[in-house]
Amino acid sequence: MFPILPIGATTTLALLLSACGKQEAVGDVPSSEELAQQADAASQAIRDEAAAAEGGKATTAIDLTTLDSYTNALRGYTIMVPGGWEVDEANSDDNGQTYTDAESGAKLAVTWIENREDAAWSKAVQTVDDRGEAMAGAAVGENEYRASGILTNGQKSSLRMLRKPDGTMIKAEITYAADQAEADDPLAATILDSLTLQ
């Protein structure tokens, strides 16, 4: 005859017995580095497929481990920034930051903009359009706008604006030497694509 156990002891015994399942060896679980490499490979495959669909050549892969994340919790957005780029304190505040690459002179400016009744959104789009043939832009849905072009100072500019549900917006613009565009375009696209709202 089995002894009668209190309810708490019976429950503990049942839990211990149910936990005695099969366990996988630690070696069978992919490391964080392997998972990151798989994610990078999947992301590159998507970019290559998109480039092939557009009839263009595949873009150069960007090593995402060389990028740092800048998050502005106050304004609710995150963007990736190359690790070696320095913050330009004079042009940075609570709304966003400006980064520069001392080696190439490239610059990234990301900021939050108050947007009352879509006036700032319309003005920002109009400002890009007013640059004439230098910049070509287009809306991507109702809440995203992208533009790029060669400026008169020999710099290429690429920008992305996202409108948040509260009507405010985030603008990220990267400028770099136009004669280095072929090499720098993939990095610029990766940085702008990384802009996400929180």
C-alpha cells in the first residue's frame, strides 16, 4: 500500500517526473553568432532577389556587426549607425543626433520633427521637391517618403522620412561624396532601411 502524501508533495513529485523529458546537448543549439550569420544571409538573399527582380545587380553586403544602434526613447525611434562615426554634439539634441565619418566626410542626421496638421510633412516633402532635378523623391504609402540625388556641392544625399501615428515625423538624411556613391550606396540604404519607429 502506498503512503498518502500531502497535496503539495504530490504536486512537486508530479512536476519533477514531468520534467524528466529528453534534453538536447548544448552543442546542438546554434550560437548567437551562427544565428546572426543565418539572419545576415537571409537578409542578403532578400536584397539579391529584390535586385534581380528590378533587373539590377545585387547590392554589396553590409556587415551588420560593424553598426551600432542609436535609440531615441524620448521620440520613439531607432536607427543603425556605423561604429566609427562620431556624434556632432553641436548639431545634436534631445530630438536626434548628427554623426560624421572623419575619414570620408559622410554625414548622417536623424531627428524628430513636430508635425501639426501635416504642415511639417508637406513642407519637408516640398523642400525636397524644390531642389529641382538634383533630388528625386516619392511617397511610399501614406506615412513614408524617400528621396535621393546629387547636390550641387558634389555630395549625394539620400533621405527617408517616417510619419508616426501621432502625426510627428522622423527624418534621416545621409550625405556622402557623389564620386564614392557606388561604394557608399549600399551602406546608406542599410542605414536608412534600419530606421524604425517604437
